[in-house]
Amino acid sequence: MLPMPTTTLTQDPAWPSNSLLGRLRENTRQELLNIGTVVRYTADREVIEQDAKDTHVLLLLDGVVKVQTTDETGDTALLAIRVAGDLVGEMAALDQKPRSATVVTCGDVVAKLITSGELMSFLHRRNDVFVELIGMINDRLRWANQRRRDFLSHPAAERVARVLAELVQTYGREEAHGWTLGIPLTKVELASIAGMKPRTAEKAFSDLRKAGVVVSHLRRDVLVPDLASLRKFAGI
């Protein structure tokens, strides 16, 4: 069931450069923001469900979501993090097939709910946005392919370090004692992005703590005392 729509949005954030909104020119970005309906979600809400047959997309305006998938045995793996400026749910909108993953809110989220028809009509009018959308999808495929290569060539702790270094550098913030990711993810979720099972996650983080490149932090966050050292440990 979809949330009740709201009609106004007062934010004017600076969109991350690698997000869809960050890729667009100002007039094109505003045209995209003018379509769809503003919706608001509370924390830990499944806003897109794996295998569902709906086809709308969500253009994130504020907040963070995690994209995850569940296999036939019931094991769940975290695939990616999406933030303000990102588009989620685009695969089903483009190919009209069942959802390939579930999207869950990490805290309160504000988004534009755009129907498949609205999106396709917009993309037909604005080919430049379609090109940027393909670029965004291409970047996501490269990220997934890199995780597969890491699985073949790096031990568990290094794979987690590589994922964490990229996430912290992209989404984290620098504080007095180092960098924090600032997104409430468990060690198991972070390790699952690197392609490992829950039983391996604790050992991988133990190895990172022993190396002095990651410190466990309360509230499901992690502290990276020195990002350069973490990247060196990861072989980046």
C-alpha cells in the first residue's frame, strides 16, 4: 500500500554528482522534479518489494535506502545503498518485469513517486535524461562486477575493506576522530555487499579491528580512523 501523498517540498539539497539528479543540468533536473507525486516514508519501511509486479520508480529527495535481495533459502544480502538524488526501481519501470530486489528505508525518506508511464513519457521528451539514466545503470553494473572480481582475488577482510572504503568515501563524513559512514547498517549487511555469509562477517571485521583500520561503533555505524590506511589495507 502506498503512503498518502504530500504536495509541497521545501528542500533544495545539493545533489551528489554521481546521482541521477546530480548528473542533470539545472533546467532538466527541475523538469524531472516537476513530475510524479511527493511521498514520505518512515524508517524500516519496505517501499519496493522483491517479485512485486508494480512498475513505479522512486526518485529520492531526502534520506537513505538500502537495496537488498533474498534467495530461495531465505538469506538476505545487501546489494547497494541509495541516497538523495538517486533513482530506485527503474528496472521494473523499463522492462515491466517483476521487481528484482527489495528497497528498505534507513530512517525517514522523502521521494517522488513516478509511474512507469510518467517516466517513459519524460524520457521520450528528454533524450538527454535517457542517456544519463543509461550512464547511471552502467555505473551500477560496474560496481556489481567489481564486487565479483573482488570475490575472486581478495580475502574476506580485504573485500569488506574495499566496500567500506568506497561507501565511506562516497557517503560518509569526516569527524574529529576519523570517518563515519553515518548509515545504520549491521556488520552482516556490510559484509554481504562483499559477497560473504553472516558467519564470515564477524571474523572479517575482527581482522579489520586488529589491523587498526576500522573501529566498531555504536548504533550500527563504523568509525574509520584513517581512510587512507583503510584504502591501503584494501589494496585500492
